[in-house]
Amino acid sequence: MAERLRSFLSQCVRMLKIATKPSKGELWLSIKICFLGIIVVGTIGYIIQLISSLIQGPLSGTSA
């Protein structure tokens, strides 16, 4: 168990030595991709909610 923990920690240290800070361009690209994903998921959720409310309206028997 101790050997597995020691191996894991040495791999973590090796990874941190290799890792570098992203450039401004890479950071902005990541931010743009994240915002685009949030907008796409939100739009899909809104469309599903809109379709659901349009379907449930006639089925519930209430008049709009």
C-alpha cells in the first residue's frame, strides 16, 4: 500500500514538473470554448423546456 502511494506521489511530482502555465491565447481559447459549451447546453435545455410546455398545455386541459 505504501509503495503504491509513493509511486502515485512521484508521478504527481513528475507531472507538476512537466506542466506549464498556458499562454494568454490558450487561456482565451479555453474560456471561449467553455462559454460556447454553456450557451449550447442552455439553448438545448431551453428548447426542450419550450417543447415540453407546448406539449403539456393541450394535454392538461387548460386553455392558454
